[in-house]
Amino acid sequence: MDFLVIGSGVAGLRAALGMAEHGRVAMLTKGNPLESSSIYAQGGVAVALSEEDDVAIHLRDTLQAGHGLCRREAVRVLVEEGPERIRELIAWGAVFDKVGGQFAFAKEAAHSRSRILRARGDATGNEIVRALMGQARRHKNIQWFEHHFTVDVLVREGVCCGAVVLDESTGTRFAMAAQAVVLATGGIGQVYARTTNPPSATGDGMAMAYRAGAVLEDMEFVQFHPTALFLPSAPPFLLSEAIRGEGGQLRNIKGELFMQRYHQDGALAPRDIVARAIWSEMAATKARHVYLDVTHLSPTFTKQRFPTIYSTCLRYDIDMTEEWIPVSPSAHYIMGGVKTDVHGATTLTGLYAAGEVACSGVHGANRLASNSLLEGLVFGKRAAESAAAWALQRGRATVPKEFLRAAVECPTKPLEDVEKLRSSLRRLLWGRVGVVRSGESLSKAVAQLIRWKHLVYGSFGTRLELEVKNMVEVGLCIAEAALGRDNSVGA
């Protein structure tokens, strides 16, 4: 195979389409390819396409949200190339909402302009994945390997040259050689007890890159979405920031509006500020949640603007047009990840990364709402171009069969009480490495994670065991990075 892409979200699909113009591409995805975080993205995609906007304003807003820790060159690439990536998507069949024939741009927290494109109200990620998946499925150079878990990337003489793969249906392992590998495995949300991320978000790409010797960066910056549904019987379903953009208000357990006490922008303050404000209100009122109130908005508007959210709340007996919605913060997005340059190249030759698994530098200490889908498109394409250029420069390098055989012959062992370890890990990270952290809480978390890391050393034979191994390693990276930063900034 010429290229491997690990992951099938927006970044992975765009990378695969780019590399398929230069050779054969294997798409490796654990479980079903439609289980990525991308497909659940509700709010939209931020892009400077409206008449009242331009790329300089989008750049300024992104830098401000990142609290001075963004890489300016990466942000410039994002905002300048973003419009062309969206036009490309539209040409491939993506349909974004319009009013009177014009795009219906929405506004979200920390944006100074209405620049959020959305699809079917609150199903933007789904629509973008649909368009990209259609293109990828039709391309003759892209071969799909569904229900295939990537165990590790292969490194020979300092160069990434493939991956070890577990066939989830048979339990067998095999090695795949490639001229270049692109990581697009998404985020780490499942290391926390409360997360808006799907079950697949276990930090696999970061863990395997770390084991291979690639640099991880900014791992302490985990964004907690302020408003996830809080019900004992429901998963923490994301309630889009766009709800507050359309006038939704936050009330504490006593029914009091409180955000104005924390920030001049009230409910439209940046995510990190809103999440901490909610946390403070919950602590002050001894409550496990606050309320999101949209009952003052037109019921017809609410149903049309947020059809997915409306129907999901109804499933749990909450009519958001008549009742306040109980919400609390949940782990949502990690700004850190595998360090890349503006071309998607990691510090390991032959290994590239794009999307949430990567730290491209565009988010700094706090991601501006709705920049993540755009990042996946822009840097997915850039990673593809960079990987293709490397493969052309390298020539048709071959990997010895003995090397590939040795990579899969290591014996596996069972991981004792794997479900219990997974649950304990998630509670530890939520309690000690969560929205509010201290030196004491982080030190205790690091000590426990180091003990667990000894338990997960070695090779395991099932997807669940391998995921827990990755979660422990990534959890330790987050906790150690947080302990090393002794100031509060951004997330």
C-alpha cells in the first residue's frame, strides 16, 4: 500500500481523497467508519464567507480565544484556505442552510461576526461527512478496512513505514507497510467520566505516536463544553453552543441568571469561562447541574433551528420549548495532541497527523467554537500533500518481510479487570484533572496513573484492552502536562 490513513472523520477522509490522487490508500478504522466525533458535530463550521466578515477578523477572533498561545502561521493557513475548502465541499454535494437564497450564517461565543455555516440546523458534521464519504467511497484508489484497530505505527531506522493492525472480527494481527502514514484518530474524551465524545474517542493516535517517539504538545489544554445534557438516565449529549448564540440563557438551580457576574458577554463568553462559571455555581448551590433556558424563544423557531437537539431532549421527556434543560460541563475537545507543522508533518519522519489528534497550533489554549471541522478539512488536505511529496522524494522504499513478521509475533496477555480499570481511570481524570485543577489533585492523579501504566505495559489481544492501555498513557500525558503548567490560561 502507498499510504495509510488511520481514522475516518473529516480530517481522515479529506487526507485520503488528497493522497488517492498520488497512489493507493488504505483507510483503517476501528469499528464502523461512521462512529467518528465529526459526525456528531452540531454547531457548524466557521468560515469567513459573509459580506460582513473577512479572514483578518476570523484570525483575530481565533487568536484571542487561544489566549496568545496559538501559532499565528497555522491560524493564518486555517482562515485563508478555509473558504476554498468549503467551496470544494459544496461542489462535492454538501448542502448548507440558506435563507432567501443566501447562506444562513450563525453566531457563537467569542466570534465577533456571524460566520458559522450549518446544515439541517444542527447536523453540520453529519452533512460534511456524508459529502466526503460519498467522494471517498467512489474513489478507485481508496480501500476500506472497517473494524480494524490500529495497534501501533511501525518505525524502521527512524522512519514511520506502516502499522500493526488488529482485525476485530477474527482477533488476528497483521502488519501493513506504507510509504507514509496519516493519523486522523480524533480525540481523548473517553478518558473522562463525562464527555460529549463517542465511545471511539480513546486517544489511540496520540498514544501510538508517543510510543513511536513523536512529540506531543499542549496536552494540558482540554476543553470542557459548558452545556451537556445532565440526566441520570441519559448520556451527556451535547447541547450546541449555537443555542446560546440564538439567545439561550443559563440559570442556576435557584432559577437565577448568573453569567453576567462572570463575564461582560454573559452566556456568550468563551467556553472555558462559561464552563468554570457553571462549575462555580454548581459548587455554590451544592447542585449537580444548572439549567439552559430557551423557553422565551419561539417554539417553532427552536424546533426548526435545533431539530436533533429537540428530538433528543424529547426522548428523555424534556420539551425544551416549555422546560429548562439540566446541563453541566463535559470533556469535549483537546487542543493538544501530536505536534505538527503547518503541513501536517509530525516530528517522526513519514508520520503525519490532522484533525483533533494533531496539535497544529491553531487552537492555542482554547479552541474558538466551530473551528475544528474547518481545521480537519484544511490540514487534512495539507497532510495529504505533504505525505505525497515525501513518498515521491523517498521513492518506492520496501520494508523487509522479516521486519513486518517480527512486528506481529510478540505474545499477547490478558489485562485483568479491564472494565474496572477503565471506569476507575475515567473517574480519576474527571475528579482530579477536570475543569478545576490544583497541584495536589494533579500530583495524586499522576501517582495513580503511573501505577496503572505498569499494569498496561505489554501487548494485549482485544480492542478493549488496547483502548484502555492507550487511555492510561494519554491520561498520564494530560496530567503530567497540567502539573507542569503552574498558571491558569485558557482551558
